[in-house]
Amino acid sequence: MIVSRTVFRVLFAFVFLTGTAWSQVKKDFISNPVIKGYFADPSIIKHQGNYYIYATIDPWGGDELAVWESTDFVNWTQKHINWPTKQACTSPTSNGSKVWAPSVVKAPNGKFYMYVSVGSEIWAGVSDSPLGPWKNAKADNTPLLAGNSTPGVHIIDSDCFIDEDGKAYLYWGSGLNWVNGHCLAVKLKPDMISFDGTPKDITPPNYFEGPHMIKRKGLYYLMYSDGKAIDATYKVRYSTSKTPFGPWTEGPESPILATSADSTTYGPGHHTVFREKGQDYILYHRIFPQKKEYVLRELCIDSLNFDTKGNIRKITPTGVKSFVKKK
């Protein structure tokens, strides 16, 4: 069969333009996983146009955190910060657990604060910039929350929330042996390490670990993980309240993020939420299934949306359209 030059040119143009269009779509889309490699429990901040992700190194933590920097949320450069480390964050009450689950915020005083789990204790760090140098925010180099401070509660997974009025709150807590999850909370004083009151048990319905607080139109949304972090039961739930301490009412579509029908997204959880150009996004980890005695996890992003009544809608994992203007 002889193809005329005209037909050939048309076919060539179609293939070229289709390929170009697809290439452009890929450039304009942030697919999952966001970063190559195995990381979990992410926290994110944006400073001077750059994004910084802090996360647990898999499997089950390392002697330091994974830290990544990007200007476009597609190309990431791994960084190393001096603190926290397993060696620097060890006390008489800590156990052998590695460096886990950071929460990084910029406080009203202009400094950056990190609340991180090391040795099943919560440690607080402070820095003038996202990449440090960091140091223990406590002058005596002790943990903010010692491992024996609340018997029966696993002292991990801290999350710092700064309200619209600048007041800060700290949330933390998990269960032991995959049962009896407890969420504790306390208001922080302006120094970001002193407690303004006594920690309270504010555990919402179906809670296990990984609390994360957001606020929208005067309503507090306490989001968290439920199930086992090692299998398909892990998922994201949320409850709402008119105060930072509850009482809580679980959302009508909770859980909002769970293992997908095809298991492409498997055991998603322990997330954070951030906003860009009026749109909320959820940054979380999913399990990369493999036949080992440990799990490996990947960082993923999806849109977080609300219905007209303020309820969080269920999430269908897809990745997101790029929200960063190309240079």
C-alpha cells in the first residue's frame, strides 16, 4: 500500500502534535509518588517561593529526617539538616525508635519550629530558616514530652496548629499494639514550647494516630489515621468541632481516603494539608506492597475538596494539576 506524501504529512503532524500535547499534560500534572524513594509521615512548608517537605525515612525511620526542597513541586533536591538526629534526641526515658513524623510550622515570632518523634518521645526544635541550623528549642536539651509522660499512650505523631489569631496548639498520640489510639492536645504559650494549661485527652471517633488540624469558616477539622499502618486497613478520617479541643462529630463521608479498589493506593494515611491559590491539597503516604517484614511507603498528593455544607468529600487518588507557574 502506497501512502501519499500528503497523507504521510498529516499522519506525522498528528503524531507530533499528540506527543507534544501529552508531553505538555505531563508537565502540567503532578503525579504520584511525588518523590522517588520510600518516605512517610510528611510535613510541608513554603518559604520564599520554595517548598520544603520533611518526612520519615523508610523502613521505620532513620538516624535523621528526609528533607526535600523544590521550586515547582516536580523537581526535588534532597537536603540534610543537622537536627534532629537519633543521637541528639535520646533521653533516659526514650526507647530505640528512630526519627519519625515531623511537623514543621512558621510561628508568629518569625522562627520555624519542628515537633518530631524520636525514641517514642516528642522533641521540639527551632531554626531561623527551613534548612537550619536547627537546635533543641529547650535550653536543657530534654524532650518536650517524655516517653513516660502519659502511660498507655504512644508519644508520637505530633502536629502543631496555629489558629487565625496566632495561638498555637499541639496534638499528638497513638495507641499500642494497634489498639486504643489516644489523641492528646494542649495550647502552647508564645515561646512555642511551654504549655498553657494541662494536656487533655480529646480523642475523636475512630482515632488511632497521626492527628492533623485545619480550620475552615470557623470550624475545626481534626483529621487523623485509623487502622494499621502496615496494611490496607490504614486510612484517613476526620471529625469537626467548634473548638480546638472538641467535642467531635465525625464527618458524614469519613473515612475520606482509603485503599483504592485496584490497590494502586494501598494503606494511605498520616497526612498534612496545605493550600495553594485557594485550593487545599492533602500530602500523605501510601504503602508500596512487598514481601518483607517491614513496609515501604511513598509520598502522594491529591486535592482536598469540600461540599456546600462544609463536609470533606471522599478523595479519589489521581495526583493533581500543577499549581506552580512555569518559569
